[in-house]
Amino acid sequence: MGSRIIPVILIALLLLFHGQLWLGRGSIPNVNELQQKLDAQRAANLLARQTNERLAAEVRDLQEGLEMVEEKARLELGMVKPNEIFVQVGR
């Protein structure tokens, strides 16, 4: 009788571990589901990063554009800011 208990215990442990592999936390289906979620999040992050880069470039363009407009207005039209004195040295 004693020689049968050890194989039965080993088989029970094997079934328990095999069940964990297929049904428990960290099981193959669970890992596949988490991998799909991770892939979707990475794709969303990439899209958000591209959007952020595009918006940052647009902000830079607007800032530089305003500086260019201001410079052109100063040089060509003689415009000045409030509390500023415009002095033009011969042309």
C-alpha cells in the first residue's frame, strides 16, 4: 500500500501543475491575452507619440512664424511695440 501512495501523490502534483499551466494566473491563455493588450498599448503609445511630435512641430512653426512676422513688420512697416522707441539708421 505504501508503494502506491508516492506515485499517486506525484500524479496529483503533476495534474495540479498542469492545471495551473492552462487555467491559473500566468497560464498560456492568460499570457496570450496580456501580450495582445501590451501590443495594443504599444500601438496606442506610438500613435500618441507621433501626435505629440506633430503638435510640437506645429507649436515651433507657430512660434517661429510669429517671430518672422514681427521681424518683417518691424523692418518693412516700421511697427513698434508699446513703450518702445523705433530708431532707423540710414538706408
